[in-house]
Amino acid sequence: MEMTPLFILSIVLSAIVAYFIGSINFALVISKVFYHKDIRDYGSGNAGMTNMLRTFGKLPALFTLIGDLTKGMVAILIARLLFWLVGGVPQFVLGGYIAGLCAFLGHVFPIYYGFKGGKGILVTSGILIMIDPLTFGIIFLIFLIVFIGTKIISISSISASIAYPIVTCVTRIIQGYDITTIVLHTAFSLAIGGLVVYLHRGNIKRLLAGEEPKIGQKGKMK
């Protein structure tokens, strides 16, 4: 693909827009607007849906889920429009990965909140729904199986994140993609999946110590 100035511009714009969209953290917005509190001061200290559920209940957690899931999808849609209208490339699969990775980084390191955000499970899910629904379906099934067996969201998320690059690689091979595409797609998924696992390092310590709460258990002030 020819790297024209407009094509390069579309990559830069997509990355920047996706990062700023990803930086909108709905757990922080909801906890501050409706409860005048910072969700990061409660429970695990994570600005995500699970901590919202434990701390403020089901409805705030649902709105957090919808918001964080949707922003990943919106980032991909805007990236596709930019590649089409600015770069003149209506179909650029790697453009979705670039925007998705930047939206993910925005969620984890949000510019609006001192670069302290969530762990990226929901935004990654929204991204995957848009760019790789087959892989999303498989790793979501893995998430569900682990969750049904443990009732612990963190270990389910970690399991799905570990499976993400593996499933990406295997499905690309089965679908007959060329080696370059397989490597690039797997690299992007490995970067996201690996960072998600790293961000769960506190959960991993609690899991090993038998202290990780199951779904429905309330969080406490840090």
C-alpha cells in the first residue's frame, strides 16, 4: 500500500482521535457526577466496571459497561471514516488495529485523569467486535467458561487475555492469511493481551493468596 502524505495523515489522526476517545473513562465520570466520589478510592482502586459493581451497584456498573464498550467501537468507526475520507483507503484492516490499540492505551492511561485508568477489558471487547468478531466470540466463550467455574471476573479476564493472541494467530492461519498479516495481527493482539495481564498483576497476587473477591462482594475504601 502506497504511503502517501494523506494516508500517513489518516493514520496519525486516527491514532490521536482514538486515544482521546479511549481516555473518556465512564467509571470515573459516573462516580464523580452521580456520587461525587472517585471510584479509584474504593475497592481495588481500578476505574472499571467490576469495581463499580462492587462499590456502587448494578445500574452504575451497567452504564460503565455500555460506555466503555461503545467507545472502542466508536474509535474504530471514526478511524474507518478517516482512512476513507482522508487517506482514500476504504478498507484498511490494520488501521482498525492501530486505532484500537490507541483507544486501549487511552483507557489505561487517560490524559484526562492523570494517566490512571482502567484495565481495558471492555474497551478491548468493543474493539474486537468491530475488527475481529470471530476472535471476540471465541475468547468471550473462554471468559464465560472460566467465570461460570470461578465467579471471579479477574481470572476470567486474565484467561481471555492470554487466549487472545493465541486465538488470533490460529484463526488467521486457518483462514489462510499470508505470514505478514498473521504476524502483524498477532503482534497487535499480543501487545494488548499482554498489557491487560500486566495490569491485573494486583489481582494475580490476590488470587494466589486466595483473597480475590468473587462477583457480588462489596469493595471497601482503600
